[in-house]
Amino acid sequence: MRAIDKRYLREFPPAMAAYTVVMLTVWPLVRTTDDHTLRALIVMTPVIPIGFAIRAIIRHILAADEMMQRLHLESLAISAGIVGVASLIGGFLAAAEVITLDGSILLWVFPALAGSFGLVRSVATRRYGAD
């Protein structure tokens, strides 16, 4: 295993584990907290471990060779397009009052981007024959 992959495995899984712990322990307090300042702080706590996860991803990509960087760039561009069009469709349908959406739908943008990135990257990896 390459050194950059070992570093990624030291950084990314703990960040996601911390995110999971925060979502299971801290996030439920949102509904029971009346103080708006405290509620805002509670709501923002999941951003901290996600920030560390994104840092791990960025460090991994920047340390990768040019081929892997190209795979990441293509995958990100395609997945951003997919999520962007899906968001646009949802926005049009909500504006036309065909469907009802509230602000909590925004919580799904990042997971949708990450999920579509993973799928697109696996297809791109197979297409280029890369690892």
C-alpha cells in the first residue's frame, strides 16, 4: 500500500467515525434545545469532523499522481453536474408547487455529491484501467 493511501486511511475513517458519533449523540439535542445560540452551535458540530474528512480527501488527491488527479477531477465534474441538474429539477418542481420541499432537503446535497462521485469514479477507474 502506498504511503499516501496509508495516510488517507489514518485520517479519513476516524473523521467519519467522529461524524457518526456526533450525529448519534449531539444532533438529537437540537430538538430539545430552546436557546437559539446553543441550537446553532449544536447544529454546526457535524461540520467539524466533515471538515477533517474533506482535509483528508484534499491531501490524498494533491499527493496523488496526475492520472489519479484526472480521475478525481472528471468524477467531481460529472457528479457536480448530476447533483446540480437534480437540484435544478427539484427547484423547478417546488417553485411550480408540484412538490413541497423545505430547507432540510439541503442536508442531502453533500451526501448526494459524495455518492454520485463514488459511482462516477468507479466507472471512470474501470474505463481508464486504473487502480
